[in-house]
Amino acid sequence: MKWRYLLNSFPNTQVCAASSILGDRPAYRHFRCERLLFLPIFLLLFCGVSTSSVWSEEWGDISATLDRVVQQHHLPAMVGAVILDGRLYATGIAGVRKAGTDVKATIDDPFHLGSCTKSMTCTLLAILIEQGKLRWDSTLAEIFPEFVETMNPTFRTVTVEMLMMMSSGLLRDVLPSGLTIDDIIIHPELFVFPGSNIVEQRYNYVGVALQSEPVYQPGQDYLYSNAGYIVLGAIAEKIEGKSWEDLMQEMIFRPLGMTSAGVGTYGSTDVVDAPWWHYIDDENNQRTPVAPTSENDLPNVYGPAGLVHCSITDWSKYILVHLNGEWEDQILLKQETIVRLHTAKFPGPFSYACGWVAEWGDDRTYLFHDGSNGMNLSNAWLSPQNRFAVIAVTNQAGDAASEGMDQVIQALIEEFAPRSAVADWEELR
């Protein structure tokens, strides 16, 4: 049996649930979006314009706002952008690439997006759906018939859309027995699934994950699941015969001109040539810089759940697709597909759509998400109907980063958002 084969590869392995993508540590809570209920829900309304007509190399500067937050909360760096009237309106950068150095961060530097990757994975799957290679209601039994006999029977009817909306019943994480996310960050060699390449490793991860016990019946509740998004990545890989990493480049990054976007290492260990990550020790509140390499990140298998990096301007190009896409077709997807990606369907404490938390105010939809690998923190706040969004990233996690991020999002909303949108935000929060 496949399960027995995989267990033999891990002599002491069992499927187990981690308490979150990055454990219960406050520094890591962003990866599962729990703080989103406590952050300001602003967002606004939008009229559509194609991506090519909303891009300019000239925009305003919000660096002073970011610098105030960096100084107040002692963050290494923070980068941000404001999208207004469906166009990139302002960007800014403040701070240094590595704490303790004087190497300034730049607007073109890549930053780690964490779980803000998830909507990108859903976008990739939606492209395959539009191409007729997959359906929203394709089931795991249809996609992986070779696992039907070994998977938990409950998962056979789980659909692609359930996986996207965190309603599959899968655990948050499927890890070797006794290990936590902290363990595999420190010792990623403990989380190595059989396979000579990343496609085979994700495929074998799916074989293990689908034998776990469901947390609830599919479609009946919500649980933030990184495991579900790894399965989505493996689905794309099986359909296309290419890695999720290559498919992201081919179907999303290159068409949008996101030249800085990628997965994995984007800096050196001996030269500060990119923003380093910063880990905060809970016990002594000490900050430790960490080089931005794959060896220091979550295992590569986790890519579809949260390992994309890019510059703030390149991230803006992706965000514009989701802002403008509710009004007209985009380079990546049709309008009706993007609207579906933004529409939550299943019950649960979050109105979780496809890689976005979706809330409503006065018949307007507000989308948001955050992400962290425990050493960075990203936030995206969108209103597809009000032509406005704010995005920001800092290369540190922890309470100070969380407070600083909340502060900068609020400041940018109050400074740039239309008055009606600010009123909505005040009411919703």
C-alpha cells in the first residue's frame, strides 16, 4: 500500500495535526489569518480597467509614513503601496535590509509574502479551469484515482473549490509524528517526502495527507489548511506535468511582468544583497537576522501555501488583476471567474473565499489576507468595487511587526481612501 511505503520512508512517522502553520507562537499567528478579525476591515469599490492601462512608472511616495512606523516599532524595514482609482498611486520603503547594518532597503527589493501566496495558487487553478482542464467541482477521487483505495473515504468527494475555500476537512498541517512547524523550520531535513524532485515530493505528500482523519465533514465548516493548498499545488502539477513553481512563472508572473517574483532563495548568506528575515525569540524578545534562503524557510513542499516573494511593485501588478477583474476581463482570467474567486460559499467563522477572506458592508465586498513564515509579515487589503487597495510587507514577525502593520494600514486608509470608504471601514472594524 502507498501508505505503508511512505511510512517506511519515515520509520517513526504518523499523520498528525499541527496547531497552525507556524505553531501557536505569537510571531507566527499571521500565517493562518486569525488576526484578520481584529484588523481594520476597510476596502472600497472599483470600476474596471485592463492591467496594461493602469500601470505607470510614476507614482507618489509614502516612505515618510512607513518610516514613522519603522522607527516607532523598531522594525528593520517596511515596504508598501497604495492603489487608488484602479492604478498604482503611491509606493514607499523605509529601513534597512538587515538589522544592525546601514544597508538601506530599496523599492525594488523582493519581500516574502507568506500566505498571500494562497490567492495566487487559486488563480493558477482557475486558469486551468478556464482552459477546460479542471472543474470547480472536480473531486479528489477523480483527480487522484490511484489514491482512492488508500485515502480516507471522506476525502473522495472533496472538490477543488472546497480546498480553495478551506472547507475540505483537512488538517491545518500534516507533519511527521511529534514534529511541529518550529521543528521543521529549524530542521527542514526532517520534513522530506520521497521523490527525486519537488513534483514527486508533493505528490507523495498528497498520498499521506489524504489518509488523515478529517476535522469535519467536507463543505460543513472552515479550518485554515495549509495542507489543502499543498494538495491544490499538486493538482496543478498532475494536470500540467510541471512543477507549481514553473507554472507560477509561466501562467502568472511572466504574463504580468513580475520579473522579481519567485519561490526560494533570493539573497546571499554572506552579503546583505536583499532584505534578511528577522525572527523574534518569545522568551527574551531578542531579534535574530536570518538570510533569505530556502534552507531557512518552510520546506519547499509548502510553496503553494505560502512561499512566493516579489517586490512591492510586482505584487501590485497581481493585486490589480483582482481589483479590476470584478469589472472586466483581465489578462489572466475572465471577470466571472475572478468574481467567483472572491465569493465565499461554505459556513465557518471566516467568510473565506479562494485565497481571500471576504467580508461585506453596504453590499460591498472587502477582501483581505495576511501572511508570514515567522520571520516576515505581509498584508493585503482590497476593495474590488471601490478602486482602492493597500499592501505592505515588513521583514520581521512578532507583536511589534503586527502592531506596526495595523498602524500603517490604518494610516494609509485614512490618508488615501475615499471618504465613503473610510466610513465603511470605521463601521466594519
